[in-house]
Amino acid sequence: MTLITLTELANKSFHLGHNLEQWNPKTKKFIYKIVNKTCVIDLIQTAHYLSKAYSYFYIAGQFKHNILFIGSTPLGATLIKHAAQTSANFYYNRPWIAGTLTNWTMIQSRLILLIWVSKILNLINTSPSTFKVSSSTYSTFYRIYKQLTVKLSGLIGLVEIPEILFILDPKTEKIAFNEALKLNKIIISIIDSNINPDQVLIPIPGNDDNFKVLELTLKLLAAGYVHGAYYN
């Protein structure tokens, strides 16, 4: 099965890397050539690693292994959330809270608080005559609920940190990336010509500044997970 053609990748601008001045030499194996001081990414390599990542997600779906999608850039945040939700996984698409992975106990306690507060608010809203509280108390509960929901809604239901993390941009999500490395997690990422691909298990060479590139990559990976789960 052909997952995607080189023409499709070119039409989505996967091949357009950064200016040579921003080039990270460690991506040399992913660069086809330099044109007008711009790195042109080798789409054969892109197709290869996209297929490899798809297969990895397919197997994860087969075995029901959770995946955590991470990405907070303006271009990618909504796509990260959509990919996680369509594949029944988890996401974090806001500026990273230090210790989210390395101090998981703290995050778990906040998730427990979020669930507890949401239940309290539900009881108050559905049975106001039975569960009476002052307006100030209600406001306090609601404020806590909103704050925690904004920060942690993509992690609700997550019991333990997944072994597989998709980090959209290791450079932007540097703190999350370093925490994942400390915990020896499997990392899959899009690697533009200015990013160090070391320690990324499956680096997908591509233009990470293009919405269509991010959209297609995340759609393919989410589909891989769903296909694996469905055909299990």
C-alpha cells in the first residue's frame, strides 16, 4: 500500500526547509540540496519516515497503547487536539507546565481535583434545592474548574504517562522534550532543517511552519492508530 506519493508531499510543501543560516548540520541526511540558500528536504526520506511513523501508530492502536500528542504552536495546537480526540488519545496543546512528565504525581493530583470539582458543580447545577452553596463558594469552585480545565482537559482519563509521545516541534517544546528524554520515552516528531533529530526515534523530515504539512502528518498518524485499533 502506498501511504502517500512524493507529488502529494511536494504539493503540501513538505520539502521547503529553512534558510541555510538556520540549518542544523545534524539534518544533513535529510537534505536533498540547497537552492538559493534554502534547504530542500529529501521527500523520499519524508515518505519513508511518514510510513514508518504510520506503522508505529498502527501497532500502538492494535495493542491499545496510549499516545500523548504535544504541541502548543499557533499553527499546531488545534491540530494536536483534533488528532488526539479522533484517535481516542491524549493531548497537551498549551505552554508546557514544567514537571508535567517528571512530576506526574502533582499532575495526577490536579486531575483528581478537576474531576472532583466538576462533580460538585454538576450536583449543584442539577439539584440546586438539595445542594445549596453561597454564590462566593460556587464562584470559587467554578474558577478552579475553569483554570484546571484550560490547562489539563487533554489529560483527563490518563492514568499513567504513555510510552509514546508525538512532539510536534522539539525546539518549541524543549522542556517537554527534555522531560520525555529523562523518562526514556519514545519520541516521534516532525524535523525541519533547523532542528536536531538526535534522540527522536522516528524523525519525520518536513516543513514544520506550514499548516498543510502539520495537518496531513497528524491526520495520517491518527488514522494509523484508528486503523490498528479497528482491525485488531
